[in-house]
Amino acid sequence: MRIEFDRDACVGHNRCYLLAPALFDVDDEGYAVPLVGGELPVELEAAARLAADNCPEFAITIEGGDA
């Protein structure tokens, strides 16, 4: 499983950072910054799904896995 992040779609709600701080940080302008590239460790898959499911702009999608 891997995270796909569309920076152009992100408007800075920061739900991903609040729900999955191991996967996302926030830049100086308030936009999300993914912290993990490539395949996610199994222990972060639930957090990735939670972040994707709660992104109001659908800027986060999950590739692979049971998404």
C-alpha cells in the first residue's frame, strides 16, 4: 500500500496531520507534506486510510492494499 498525495488539491485543512502525524507534516504555508514515500509499513496502513477518508478535498488516495 502506498499514499498518493495531490498537492494541488490540498487547501490546508490539516486533518491528515492531526489524524496521522506519522505520515504527514505541515509546511510553512499550512499545506500537508507527506513524510513517507513508497510502500507503507503495515503498522501505518490504518492511519493512511483514516487520513484519506477524512480529507475533504480528496487530495489523499491509497494505492494497493484493500483500499
